[in-house]
Amino acid sequence: MLNRRDFFKLGGAAVAAASVSKVAMAALPEIVSVQHADTQPPLVPGSGRSYNPVVTLNGWTLPWRMKNGVKEFHLVAEPVVREIAPGMKAHLWGYNGQSPGPTIEVVEGDRVRVYVSNRLPESTSIHWHGQRLPNGMDGISGLTQPAIAPGKTFVYEFEARRAGTFMYHPHSDEMVQMAMGMMGFWVTHPRSPDLMRVDRDYVFLINAYDIAPGSYTPKVSTMLEQNLWTFNSRVFPGISPMVAGKGERVRIRVGNLSMTNHPIHLHGHEFVVTGTDGGWTPPASRWPEVTTDIAVGQMRAIEFIADEPGDWAFHCHKSHHTMNAMGHEIPTMIGVGQQDLVEKITDLLPGYMPMGETGMGEMGAMSMALPENTLPMMSGGGQFGPMDMGGMFTTVKVREGLNKGDYRDPGDFRHPAGTVAHEVDNAGLSIDRAPSSHETGQSAGGHELHIRKPATHDHH
Ligand SMILES: [Cu+2]
């Protein structure tokens, strides 16, 4: 499943690599890296204690080695190329070949040793977000450790004391390094595989980038106006579906390392939040909902029984987060007649296209020339036509008769006869397009406005 084993030795140039002794090579676990964005099947533990592995959306779990009872991992901070969706690649920083880095999975009580090597052009560190650990392992450069300089390797070691969902990210030039994609997921499984057992356990991070159309590298000083809203550094239609057999219990763990909150919404099912950054929620504190807001730096685990077959949308409910890069300064043109303007502008700009008069859905179907390495603002096709989506959108595909452990995309849902919204004959009714105000000539004085001001505010 891993397509490349990387024996590149650290400490600088290839010349140095040749002189590394066998003893030194054995001192560190080998570097495993992945060069593609496909969702990998769960990594069933081959050593150490048993657990039910997770599936990382468009990602993978880092293999480890056992050394004298300690689980050893090797993370390498390095520049990576990440396909954001077919048609666009980003030049990011990440770990072991991808952004986000690989998921780390351990079991409560495991002794864990993580080697971190730095192939970046600047210093870094890793903070193990949410973990109980000795203060000196917390990864805050300057405060709890010296920064890891380029070409150097540090080691972190602690016991995974609490089961739950965690994240890792740099705490060294943090704004730049996170804007460049440096982050990863960490799951500490409970000692007993039967505690909080689910049939499918999906994980992904929420992140966001500002990559100008036609370019490859994120702008690192953008604070809120990112233009690519991503699940694990992917946008729709590049995000894998989450598949489930009918009746299976599904958990989806989401960590937010973007710089704004995201109301994550599931269609067709109610879920409960069973986990936060601090651990499992007490059962008495859970209530059913269909959207949960995930704040910056937070993690939420949601669970539901996948009992309604179908292709159910799963997305951030901020509608501009289900769109890709485009100027967001587009004026609202709905209802604005542009025909007389078009004629005038076409004299100056042949081929000018008026946009937005009936909404922007038309843009999903339009194939406009885009700059190199740029995704359309909205795209993605379903079995019934264009979907006008991008960004933080994917599906939960629930199917009858799916085998346990089968994570392949089952294709489009076959709807039972008579269960799809469809056109009916409306002959005899007048359902013509609603006239715009400029067409009825009512805009000036034809409408009555009712404005009621609160009495106590009239002195403003
Ligand atoms: Cu969002």
C-alpha cells in the first residue's frame, strides 16, 4: 500500500548519506513516505496491542516499529506536492511526502517515541495537541525545547495516557508553517477494543489555503480570506466519499486547524457528539443533531447509525466554504438587467460575458478558460447533473450488503423506483420566470417599504 520506501538519510546532503554507518541507520526507524492523495485502507496493527484502526480521508497511517516495547515512529517535516483535486497541485510543507502528514495510531498506555527530522529551510517543532505528557515533550520551541534546526532530528517520548483524538502541528513559526499545511492526526485507541466500538472510524483535518489562481504556493500571511477550504488538504470533487454498510455504526472524527469555525453538516441522519478534544463525552451529555460547529483548534467525534441507504451530502454549512478559488468581490447581479450594458462593453471587450443575472449556478456548468493550476469555483458532477460545489464537501455513501472493511467507492446510489424528486406536468399554470424589477418598471416608487425602527434607537 505504501508506494515508496525512503532511505534518504538525514543530516544534509547525499554525500553525508553514504558515510552513515549501519549502526547509525538502525538507530532511527526508516522513513516511510507516500507521494499520492488516495485514501489508504486501514492499517491493521501487525505488532503491539490490538485495536480497530481508523481510515484517514485521502491519507494514511504511519507504520511504526517496536523497539524494546516502545512504539517508534519517524516523522519528516519537508516540502511536499499535494494534489488538492485533480487539476491542481499545491506546493506545501508537510510530513513524509504529504500534507497533512500521516495519521499516528497508538493504544492507551503505549510508550511512544517519535523521531522528528527537519528537511525544511527553517526551524520547526511539533506540538502534540491535547496530549497528557511531560512539559518538555509539549513541542513549544523556545518555551519547552530548542527549535529543531534544518537538517536536525529530535526525539519526543511519552506514554499515550488518555484515549481519544488528537492532532499534531508545529509550534515554531506556527502561522507560516500551518498556512503551508503542516499538521496531522493522532488517535489513541482505548485499551479495550470493545470500548466505544464502531464499524467504521473516519478521520480528517479541516484546513484552508490561500493560493492565488495560476500559482502553486499558499500566501502565508492571509489570516481569514483563504480561497481553498479543504478537508485534509483536498477539495470537492477530490475528497473521498465515506462509505458505510446499512446499519453500521459510523464515527467521523474531525479536527479543525484552519483559522475559522466550520459548522459540519450531515444529511439524512442524526448524529451525537461522542468525543471532544478532552475525551469521550458522558452519554448523559449527548443530544441528537445534524450540524455541529467545530471551532479553531477543536476536535469533534460524531457517531450515527448509517440506516438510510443513499449518497448523503456531508459538508461545511458556510456556503462559501463549498466553493473554490475565485474573487469573492463578485457583485450580486441577480435581477440586474445587463443587456444594454453588454452591448456597450462588447464594443470595448469582444467576448465579454455577463454573469450572475439568474444566480451563479450557471458557472458550474460553464467551461471558462482558467489560469494554469486553478480549479473551477464550483464543479463536480452527480448522476443527475452538475452539483455546483467545491471546497469542504463530500458524501457519506450508505449501501446495503457492503462487506466489512470494504472502503471502495460503490458508485452512484441506485434510487428505488418512485423515490426521486421529479418534474411534473404544470400545463395550465403560469410558472414563467419571475419578472425582474427592471422588467416590470416597478423599481422606482412601485414597491412599498415597511421599516419599523425600535423606538429607543431613533437617536442614532
Ligand atoms: Cu467551513
